[in-house]
Amino acid sequence: MQVATIERPHRLRLFVEHPDLHYELDHLIDAIYGGGCRISLIFRSRPETPAGRAVHPFMTPFMEITLRDELERDLSDLASAVTAQNSAAP
């Protein structure tokens, strides 16, 4: 995966450019009225070739599992970073 866009602190967009399939992951962080925040993951995939269009329906369930696992790791990493930052604050 490669970084396409970083808009601190609200957005991180990653992408994979493959000959058969292009896909993007957007991590969005929005403030919520009353405090806190919401983290969203938006996934977009686009088959680029006839072979990509043929395998895309079969790959989708596996990509969903991979994305779920990735989001869980991202949230765990974020929680660890926030905890470490709060612990270091005076």
C-alpha cells in the first residue's frame, strides 16, 4: 500500500495500484458534537481489466475480512498511541 493523501488530523488515504485491480482505503476521523470522535474506513475497489472484473466478485469476501482485520489493528495502534501520549503529558 502507498500513501495517497495525508490531511492531518482528519484523513489518511492509502491505495494499491495493481494491473488488474485498483483500490483505495480512506481513514476519516470526525469530531462528534459533545466530545469524542468517529473513525470511518471507506474502501473503494475498481477492476481495471477483464481478468480483474472476472475475479472481483470472488475476491470481495476475502477483502472484507482483510479490511476488518486491518481496521482492528489500526484502532488498536491508535488507542496505544493516545494512551502513550496521555501518559507522557505533564
